[in-house]
Amino acid sequence: MDDLPGDDVLVRRLCDRDESAFALVLDRWSGGMLRVARSYVSTEESAAEVVQETWLAVIEGIDRFEGRSSLRTWIYRILTNTAQRRGSREHRMVPSDELASDLGPTVDPRRFQSEGQPFPGHWWEPPPVWPEPEGGVLKDEVRTLLVAALEELPERQRVVIALRDAEGWPSDEVCALLDITAANQRVLLHRARAFVRAKLETYYTQEETS
């Protein structure tokens, strides 16, 4: 959780053009904003420009903040709208309702025992236990793999997993930011996690057999 002053204090200080308050939220939230922006656009440089545009919009619009959401959600909504516009120009946009692409199982059903087997619904063979990364090279390889896996995800899945797993946002705040239902958020997060896990499982399996 952010150990920041309450929204009422922060908003008042930002409206008063308190530079220390702006520096505080800039330092605390910019890293996460950059990661979320990167979910929409094609390069790190573009994501950095989105974050910069967002903060300029915050400075210009803070007097109009009405408190209908948390300050963080309000700022991130500016961020995602800005990133979506830029992503559209970069031809990275996908339909906002991606649940149509979420049809089908996240794990091959053949990996589970079926009706008539001793333990229907259980794994035939549990997923292997992943080894701890050893040394900087392997850690870099895993990090590169994770980045590549996230790049392959549909946009909404990419944003949800970034907010939930990288930034630690609670589900209700993610739903408010993206204007999705709790059920949709769960599906998107489950799909994203399953896809990334499958990529890691393939990687570690190959490592064991090489």
C-alpha cells in the first residue's frame, strides 16, 4: 500500500501547486504508470511520453478532480486513455471486450483425468516444480521470457496482470479503472496468468531436458 497522505490532503496540496506534493506522487506512481502504459504502446520511449503527457494533464486538470474515485484511479484513468489513443495510432489496439478471445480451456484438458478414471478432474501428472533461477544469466533469460510472454497477451489481459501482479492493485480498483465487472477481471487475470505460466513451464521443461 502507498504510505501517502490521504486523497483530501494530496488533492488540496496539488491544487495549491505544492511542488513537494507533486514530487511525492510523481516518485511513487511513475514507475507503475510506465509499466501500465507499456501495455498499450509499442516502445518504452512511447510509454515514457504517455506518462509525461499524463502528468501534464494532471497538473492542468487537478482543479476539476471531483473525488468520485480515488486520486490514483483518476490519474491512471488519464494514463490509460492517453495510452489507448497513442496505441491506436500505433495500430496496437484490440477490441475492449476481449472475452470472446477467452473461449476454451486455459490448460489442455488431456492433462486431467476424465470421468471413469480413479481421480476425475485431477492431474495425470502434476506440473513440474520450477527450479530457482541460478545466476544473473538465467534470471535475465527468465525476465526476457516474461516480457515476451506479456507482449503476446491481448491488451486487456496485459493491463490487468500488470496492475494486479506487478503493481499490487486490488481487484475492485482495477475494475473501477478499466470499467469492467469483477467476473470479467477474474477471467482476464486467470487467462493472463495461465498463458504466462505455460510459457514458463515450457521454458523450465526444456531446461531440464537440455
